[in-house]
Amino acid sequence: CRIAVLISGRGSNMLALVRAARDGAIPNAQIVVVISDRADAPGLKLAAEQGIETLVIERRGRSRADHEREIIAALRARHVDLVCLAGYMRLLSPVFIEAYRWRTLNIHPSLLPSFPGLDAQRQALEHGVKWTGCTVHFVDETLDGGPIIEQRVVPVLDDDTVETLSARILAEEHKAYPAAVARVVRGELRLIGRRVISKS
Ligand code: GRF
């Protein structure tokens, strides 16, 4: 399975996927390209250090669809089978979603459908929930609303700040994302309505 990771920033989930593919935790998979919509994304350097091809494809005043068409062309040229969004800070339009439907995954730092969108960890703290976590889901036309593949739960502690809570969630993200991708790559999953369940 040829995987592309789309990033906008730090790239720690991208790195977790690269390592998992390399050590066999994601079977028969390789990260073939890391694409950022921002030239200053720190994750680009991390990917290059791993020997992975990196591309910067900025929007540069174009329409969202035209930006995505360039990304899709780059993915097709590399025969990419699966796209993993990892801190990619743009909403995808139907142009992209239709091109890679059921082949685009995202990770989000909350237990969806709670706290979609930006600042999910801050939203969780401000709401006062006692448990939160992370979610890996298929990307569809909704914001953080596609069918859920994997969730991990973490406690919210009394003395948590956005930073401490985010770090606790991030540690789970780095396990949840490779686990979810491995299940997709192995073809273990099927979709019934909105439910992603095991085939067996
Ligand atoms: C993660 O918290 C992820 O869940 C969210 O954006 C953050 C990206 O972090 N979508 P990183 O770039 O993977 O380190």
C-alpha cells in the first residue's frame, strides 16, 4: 500500500506513521510522499530526515479545487493508494473527497462527535468533560464527521492545562493512527451505515 501523508505543521503523527510502516506495524505499506500546504511546516524536515520525498503545494490564491487538483495529480503520479491527513489544516472539497473516498483518513484530538474543529483540547477542558481522547476517521464532506475507525480515551486531570492534556492525547494519537491505518491496509474493515466494523 502506497501512502501519502498531508501535513501543515509539526508532523509528529506523520513520523509515527513512517516508523510504523518501516517496522512492519503497518504491513506491506510505505509512506511514499509527505505533502505540506505550508513551506515552513517543521514536519517537512522530519520527513526529509527519514529519506521520504517531500512536496510543498501551497494554495497561492487559487481556488480550493485548483489547489486540490494539483495535490491529486501529485498523488496519482506516485500511485498513492491511501491518504493520511495528519495536522493538515485545510478543509477538503468534494473534488478531493470524491477522488479518494474511503481512501482518506484523518486524526482528531477528541472523542468525536464531541469537539470537532479547531482547539479540540481547549474545547474539552472548557466544557469540563472528565474523559477525552482521539479519533481516527474516514474523511467525508462533513467537518470531522466521517465514519469512525478507531478511538482512544484519556482522562482529563484536575490540574490539566491545554498543554498537558494535549500531550497526553498526542501520546495516544501516535498509537491510534498506525493501528487504524494497519486495519485499513489489511482490508479488515467494512462499512454498515455509518459504522466501521470488522469483516470477520
Ligand atoms: C494532532 O493533534 C492531530 O490530532 C490534529 O493536529 C495535530 C497535529 O499534530 N489533527 P502533528 O503535526 O501530527 O504533530
